[in-house]
Amino acid sequence: MLLHDHLDGGLRPRTVVELAESTGYQGLPTTDVDELGRWFTAAADSGSLESYLETFAHTCGVMQTEEALVRVAAECAEDLADDGVVYAEVRYAPELFVERGLSLDTVIEAVQAGFAEGERRAAERGRRIRMVTLLCAMRQHARAHEIAELAVRYRDSGVGGFDIAGPEAGFPPTRNLDAFEYLRTSNAHFTIHAGEAFGLASIWEAIQHCGAERLGHGVRIVDDITEDADGLHLGRLAAYIRDTRIPLEVCPSSNVQTGAARSIAEHPIGLLAKLRFRVTVNTDNRLMSGCTVSSEFAALVDAFGYGWADIQWFTINAMKSAFLDFDQRLALINNVIKPGYAELLR
């Protein structure tokens, strides 16, 4: 189960090199595949969200053709399926892939074709995965309403919802309030990046002004949790998020890279899980963080001593929170996830 993964943050290093050659992109720091993989991870280890985001100039730079988008999406589905993921919501901002003249509709249709191809290839190898798309608008731009309309237009074609991404500081979610009002009145799903690089104000606006169903990252909610001799105390916002079961799309390795957490061992996920917030575990950007869903769980096991029952809890949290019809969520939980973990829990 995966709820928070960026398409342009999960390319294979070899694919980046090969697409750069075929599309004429000249900006790569190296064309050696192994060196490039290491470069992306090192460049993302900046401690700053803004610096972290600069690495996307290269992945987006090689994804400006239909063929490139189809290939990247297909490989994304295959890679996730090979990691044991059975359901994935993968997000991207269509506006980032129009530099060479592609229309927004063409971008979306190319990615959907790629996901379908990746699902087919995975199934041929006995790996079944359901791919769902989230369309992002860049919060520093002014196209949120336009992208929201696309999310609604394509919601019967594999697009499950909407998100805003990009730098949090200086670009509060309420800048895009018209888009969120449109989505709500259209009965459409949306999540909001909030509480990653910015604090409680961003989370509060995302929930109380914009009506977000989930929080992308959301880890700064720990700023509203205090501890004294009498124990842990939740502030009004933290209590509201926990009580209403608003899901947190937590991305541990990415949060360490961007400075939202000092280390995996000190990551707020330990406290948030202990307090039974609806925590989910995600990859964010597999290329930049050099991670997979499996490696994220392995890191949490090492840091917090989690067992299979804990991992099942995180996984079911995610499936309960998916932008998918209730019947389909229930079927995946009862027919795929629980039987799979039952084998491991024996």
C-alpha cells in the first residue's frame, strides 16, 4: 500500500540517462548510471525542502515527451509491484511536462497509458497492482483550479484525486481555496502537502479552511503535542486530527533529507503511531531518497522494533484512507492484505 509517491521522483537512474540521450536533454551532472543514482541521493540530502526540490529539474527535464511519460509510468508500476505493493496512488504535476508543447490532456493520457502498461507487465509476472493517479498543482503557480478541473474530468479514467505540492513556506494552501471549493462541490477527493517544511499554521489551513481529507506528510503536528510530568498532551489541532482520523501520509527517509526530522530513530512517526494517529508509511521520492516501501518499513523496524502486526496496522491504515470506492477498499483489505499478513503472522 502506497499513498504518497511522486512519479517524477521515482525514475530508474538508467532511464534518466537513456531518456536524456533520446530527448536531447543536456543538463545531467553525469551520464554514468551508478554515479547518477548516488548523485540524486546526495543532492537531496540537503536538510532543506527547497534544495531537495531542485533535483527534480533533471527528472522533469527528461519527461517532456509522450514516449518518456509512458515509459516512466510503466516502469513505476512495475517497480512498485516488484516491491510487493498491491495498490499505489502516484502523483505528479501535469504542468511540469509541457515545456516542449504537450497539452495537459496529452500528459495525463500518456501517464495513464503507461500505468496500464505497467500493470499489464506486472500481471504477466504474477504481480498484481492497482495504480491510481493524483494530479498535483504547484502551489507557487496559479493553475490549481485548472488542474482541479482536470482531476474531475479524468476521475473515471484512473485519476483518484488532487493535491498541491511545492514549497510550503510563503505559499499557504488558502492561496488555492477556489480549487478546493470546486473539488468539494464536485464530490472529488483531495490531499494537501502540509506540515512538512512549515508548521501548524499550514496544517490548520489545509484542514479547517481547505477541507483536506488527508495530509501530505503532516509530521509537524507534533508541534501541537507537549509532555510534562503528567504525560503527553494533545493540543486542539492535534486532538482534532486524531479524533477525526485524518490520515497522515508520512515519508520517513524524505523527512530526514528535508530536515523535517533529524533521523529515522527521532522521527515523529514513533510518537504519532504510539498515540494512534492514522499514520501511513510512504516513499515520497524513491530516486532521491534511494528507498522503496520495503526499505522504509525495514528502517522503522530497526528504529522502533516494529513487528509484522505493526506493519499490518500501517498498511490497513493506508488502505482505509485510499481514494478508492469503499467496496474496493474493503475487498483489498479482506481478500489481499489480511490474508497476506496472516501468512507472516503465523
